[in-house]
Amino acid sequence: MAIPICLAMVNNLPSHRLSCEKISAMLNPRATAAQIIYSVAHDGLNLDDAFERHLKQSEQASHSFIKAMCFGVMRFYPRLLFFLSKLIDKPIRNKEKLVECLLLAGIFEIYYMQTPSHACVSEAVKAGLDLKKNWAKGLINAVLRSALREQDSLQQIAKDNEGARAAHPKWLIRLFKKHWPTEYKAIIEANNQAGPFTLRVNLQKTTRENYLASLTSKGIKATPCPHSAAGLQCETAVEVNELPGFVGGLVSIQDQAAQLAANLLAPQSGERILDACAAPGGKTAHLLELGENINITAIDISEPRLQKVSENLDRLGLSAEIKQGDAQDPEKWWDQNKFDRILLDAPCSATGVIRRHPDIKLLRLPEDIENLVQTQAQMLSRLWPLLKTGGMLLYSTCSILAEENDQQIQQFIQNNQNAREQIISAEWGHARQHGRQILPGEDGMDGFYYTLIYKEA
Ligand SMILES: C[S@@+](CC[C@H](N)C(=O)[O-])C[C@H]1O[C@@H](n2cnc3c(N)ncnc32)[C@H](O)[C@@H]1O
């Protein structure tokens, strides 16, 4: 498996921000990176929350560098741990795991970033001092110098170790093999690359052609997405404020696979739509962009995430009824008026979007899958009575595991006599026993699953 060495490939940040040469930090950026990595690996924070907690300790100019380093360490964590195990005589003690995180960041910088090797070692030593780990000065120096010296042989032996080569937890590799015996290697490869920077043009305000022209005039290269009429895939990531008309709502950032939902549900003018797990509102907004006079009730259990729905809709000049609520307990928020269509974009293992959220490799546990399957089943059965006869429910996940997808739907259809699958015929994804599955990387897309279910009398 090819091991990417270009920094622009290990994160999805604009490449012009990736140089670390000009960084002079309040706290050495590698010290901040080590703390962020520690927060995910040992405190169970997700990467976004860890950035929120720690980034401010280092200078603004270093933030892109730190993010690139942390994304990369998450992406290759099992492989970096393997390298480290070959470079130290005995495991680092539990109470010194921050030093281990710094060493992983150091190895990542040497092997996958473009920093001159001598600087990787000396900066990691300085970062150790910033973290008040003076005792570890010799250790950091020795381990990273060995990492430099032994790079070729270590990369070679990593190829013979499946966990290190694939850079995924073993239980996930086992599940991918079980469900996708032919495709699992491509899935793993795709998960280890950063996803493309994809836009959804607001077709209520402009056309895709016009928007593409305005991108081109700004020197931003993009191509139309094959499966979404509103989608444009950019050659490289850019800051949102560099996107023409972003503030005025001409465009949003959304993967092409996620853009398929609104057209599949196909809301019609005057209809009442329920978006049952709506935050941060990407699909809610797209549904509203598809036509006039669409009434959406957007529910999510998370109040802070619902705030993002409001912000997104405000920017796009759209509106919906936004309510905090539990999709497993609609009696608490439902007004007893049935819906014409329901989107259930269910909480899931997110195994289809590991390339965008590599912290999943550290945070997700095997036992989570069974809990998620139960939650999804409960949501399906509790929301079904809210749909009118003749109405349509779109079930989607960003998972590639059958338990959460076609097996879940199989169970649902078995339990509900009035549920009939509406076959999705499309040029994307794989037809499953029920619904269609996109695997990560296919046509540039995230891994996604969709099924349409029609409600009979
Ligand atoms: C996959 S995300 C939804 C993404 C969203 N549809 C979009 O396109 O932007 C799943 C959402 O389900 C929400 N969620 C989790 N459990 C829930 C529950 N019991 N009831 C309602 N929402 C829930 C999470 O807060 C999360 O925002």
C-alpha cells in the first residue's frame, strides 16, 4: 500500500497554509499537537473539541500546521504506534503518555511532513521542554534520531504487519473484510487519504456553470460532480472566505455523497418534511434549496449542534422550524400532524467518513456498533407512525457496515407490513439487498448508504 508523504494529502487544509517555517509559537506547535493527540487518545475527546480546547495555546499562524499534524497522527495512529514500539525498549508508562503523543507526532513529522529532518528532532525536544518534560529530553532525541536512521527498514517491516500497513484498528479491518471481502483494501486505502473539497452550489441563487466561472476567475480550479447537479469538486481546499459569495449563501461545503439525499427524498412544493437528525443542517439546507414552499421541521437531540443549523440556514437565506428533540421519543415534540416525507440521517459508526474524521480510528469501539444499531432501529420504528400513508422515508447513514444499513432495513421491513422499499436505480454505489451503498473514495465520494421506504395503506 502506498504511504502518502505529501502533507497536502494527510489533511484537508489549504496547501498554502501548510508551511511550518514561519512559525514562532507561544507554545511550541508540537507541544500543542501532543496535547491535542493526548486529549483524543486518552481523554476520548473528538478532534474538533480537542482543537477547541488547546489550539489557542499556540500562535494563530501555527494552527494549520498543528491541525495537519494532528489529522495525520490520527490517520496513521496504529502505524505510528507500531513504529514507536520498534524504537523503544519498553513501553512508555501510563502517566507519561503525553510524551508518547509527542513522539508519535515527531515520527509523523519525520516520515510524512516536509520539515527538514534535523528540525523535526530539535523542535520535538523543545516541545518536550515546553511541556515541562525535561526528563524526556534524551529519550525524545534518541527515539527520533533512531526513527530517522531506521526509516527505510521500519517502513519495510510495517508492510508485513497488517495493522500497521492498513493503519486501522484490527477489529475494524476484520469487519471491513467480513462485509467487503473484495473491496476492503480499496476502502482502507481511501480511508487513509484526505477527502476532496466539494461544494454544493445553491441553485436557488445561481447556476453551477455561473458559479464555476466565478471560481475560475478567482483561480480556484474545480470540476462538476458526476452524480450531484449542484456539486463542484475543487482541486484543492480553500478557506471559506475565499469562496465567492460564501457569506451571501451562494455555496456550501458538502461531500457529493451527502448531496444525494435531497434529490432522493425529492420534496415537492407545499409538503411537510421531517428532518429527524438534522444538525449541522447540510441536508436540511439542500432540501430547502430544491424548491419554494417546502416546510421543514428540523429536529436534533443536540442543542449546540442545532445552533449550527440556524447559522447555516441564516447564511443561505433559508428557514425551517428548528426544534430540540429526541428522534426516539417523538411524542415529546411532535404536533400530531403527519409528514409527507421524512429524512432519517441516523447517528452511525461513521465508518464511511474516516478519511474526514480519522479520530474515529481511536474513538470508535467494537461495542458501539450494537448500541448504534439499536438506536437506529428504535428511531425507525418510532418515526414511522409520523409518516402519512403514501409518504416516503429516506434512511441514510455514513456507515459502510451492513448491520447499520441493509440488515437494519431488512429487519424494519419485516416488522412493518406497510413498509415497501422503493428501489433506487442509480449510476453510483452498489445495490444491496435493500438500498444502495457508496464506498469511500468511489467517484470521489464519502461512504454513504441510502434506502427509500414507501408507506402503503
Ligand atoms: C449524521 S448526523 C446528521 C447530519 C445532518 N443530517 C446533516 O446533513 O448535516 C446525526 C445527528 O443525529 C443527532 N442525534 C443523535 N441522537 C439523536 C436522537 N436520539 N434524536 C435526534 N437526533 C439525534 C446527532 O446530534 C447528529 O447531529
